[in-house]
Amino acid sequence: MTETQGPPAWRAVAEWYRHYFAALVLRTVAQRGARDAAELVFRTFRRQHHARFLPGLRKLGLDGLPHAVAAASYHYLSNRIGGVSVEFMPESDRKAWVRFPPPRWVWPTVTIAAIPTEVSAAMLRGWQAHNGVSLGNPRLGFVCTGMTPDGQPGLEGYFLEHDRDLAPEERLRFARHEQAPEFDPERAPRLDPADWPADRLAKAHRAYAMEYVRSALPELLQAFGPEAAQFLGGGAARLVGMQMYPEIAAGLGGGFEPGPAGFARFMVALAAAQGDRAMAEPDGATMVVRQESVRLMDGVPEAGPVLLACWAALLEGAAAAHDRRVVLERTGLSWRVSRR
């Protein structure tokens, strides 16, 4: 295993994409308002739900549990696999709590101060409120008792199987006066450490963070169109690339000297850490970098020039932070890295 294929590099990639997702939401809040940002978050989480929930239940061996317990157990285990702090408190076969204590993983550091209430609620509408539908149980809903952006100590609530079928607008409701019980780790489901060694968990953490962007970029395009998607997605990416470059470069082993050659080495190392393959070769004073794939876009029907440009803007921002005289010229997955 090379240095750019081990846990520190995988963790760096996870941070790269975690911050990109948060920046994408915040840029949408700033440029289009809370309503459009909530729509983007709703669509992102509903897309993730359809792709991951039922297969994840089966993979984790939870599909035979009572539905409320299965839903809460899934959120507990899947988020822990992703490196997220989460708690699970079952009360009965028909009621089970989940709680995400601060700091919230999805909103890094102070970014949480700019997340509107409706954006936070859109996550729940997109995923938790749809669990009963996916399970074929119209009585199952989610009751939210707290959201961190509103100053409450964590995102928390419970899955509840009611005595009657729920109307669509009843699948998510709020009860801010209620409070989650204490977390008892002994009552929580556990992963078999033989099946989930440290390296596998580190890769899963990387995949978990990348999935947010993998889901958000196509929905950005579908919701707002190509021009707005490029403005929002590319603009956020460039800023994240600039802001995160020192941290990501350190996670990849560091030592990337100023100039085209150093940045080309960074690009190759980053590709390897993401699970892709890239090669760099000199062409006079210019470096040519060719990447064989973008794992982030594998199997995404909307993958194409707009989403590729949004993703590539991460590298454009990183190049500006690496050396402001470095110039990137891209054709598809090939870059010429030169110096002005």
C-alpha cells in the first residue's frame, strides 16, 4: 500500500468532499436563498435514500427487525461506518430514537451558523420521512425533537409506527418539547470488527463523504439547470480547493514543491487517494496529467461536461493555493499544468 492509498490519504479525501458538500449548500443559500437550498438538500437526501436505504438494510442484516427499530438501527450503523457521531435508543418495537450530537459532521466547524432551519429540515424530509414508504409501511413516520442549527444540542428524533396510515405531510412532524433518552451503548447494534477492520472503515468513511457530492451535483443540475449548476457547483468547488489545499496536501504526504511539477504530483496523489488512476509526464516546462477515470461519477446518469467542470474546479482552486502562477488547461480528463 502506497502513502496515497492509506488511511491518512483516505481521510483527507473525505474532508475534501465533506467540505465541498457544505460549501455547495452554503453557496446556494447565499446566491439563491434558503428555499432553493432546501430543495437541493431534499433532492440530494431523497436520491441517497433511494440508492442506499434498502440495500443497506440487507447488507447490515437489519431487514428482519421491526420497522421502527430497523430504520433507527440503519441510521446508527451506516453513519458510524461513515465516521459520524450518532446514538441509538430503542424504546419498543414501534419506537426507536436516533441522535446526532454536536459537532455535526455534515456542517463542518462554523458553517453550521449559516444553515437555515428549512435546509436542516429538508434532510429529514428527504430521508427519514421516506423510510416508511420504502419499507411499504404507511404507518411509519419520523418525529424530530431537535435540530442543531436552531441551537438545540444535536439533531434528534424517533421513528414511530402509528396506529393508522399517515398522510404524506404527516410522515415528518416536530415535537420540540420532547427530549431523547440517554444513550446506552450496550443496547446499540455493533459491527463485527473482523468484518470491519480499520482500513475498511477508513475507505467507507471516504465513500460516505464522496456520496454526498455524488448525489448533490446531479440534483443541482436537474433542479436549476446547467448554467446555475456550473455557477454554484464550480464556484463552491474553487473556493473549497483554495481553502482546503494545505490540509489535503498534508494528508497526501506533503512535499509538493511550488510550480507545475509539484502540482502535477499532487494531482496524481489525489487521484490515487480517491481510488482513481492518473499519470503525469513533462512536456518541456509544462506537465501533462492524464486521469483515467473519475470514480465520483461512476454510474451517475447525469455525468457529463457540466458535472465534470464542477468537479474539476476543485483542482483549479487547489492550484491557485499551491502556486498562484500555476495555470491549468483541461480537455476532458487531461490537463496541461504550466506556469504563467
